[in-house]
Amino acid sequence: MMSSVNEHDFRQLLLTSHSPILVNFWAPWCGICRQIHPLLERFEAQSAGRICLVDINADASLQLASEYRLSALPTLLLIDNSIVVRRWEGFQGREALTRALTEVAVQYGQIAAMVP
């Protein structure tokens, strides 16, 4: 199960994580956010801890939402060594998310391509 983190915990994670972090910015009112959540959980299970996956409620973390200049939800950020290396915004469905997660898997060469 993905970890939900607040601003303080997220900043600590950035300082201490030795693996890439995939951040899922979402909001309770976002329907597509709820639709993609099971696929993100499956990706987390397949990554077996090699990629850290966290949820951040954008409505409850306005400072982070502003800092990362969120313009659409859901937004996924791939952060490696505290640097945003990839950004995906406003998915149009499960296929788009599957492609994005497969890119992450291939980029880090650690896990197989996502299976929808």
C-alpha cells in the first residue's frame, strides 16, 4: 500500500531516500486520481521497494503543490537525488498511466514493463 505523506515527511524522505521517488499528487475530488490508484499500487508491488511511491494530497499540502507548480491532477513526479527528472500531468486514462509507469521501469532498469 502506498504511503500517504505530509509536507514534513516528504521533505525528510527527499533527504534520506536512496532510491527514486515517484510522487502521486492527488485530491479527494479527483475522479481520475481514484481510477489510477489501483494501478499505482500494482506498480509499487512490482517494484519491490526499488522505487519509493508516495501519495500527497494536493489540497492538504498547498505549499508542496505551489512549490512543484501543479496545474492538473493527478500529477506524477519522478524524483531522483532530490531532482525532478520526469513529470506527468492529467492522465487521460489507464493506458497513459501504464505508459508512464513503464517509462519509469525501463529508465531504472529495475523492473519489467507494467502489465495493465
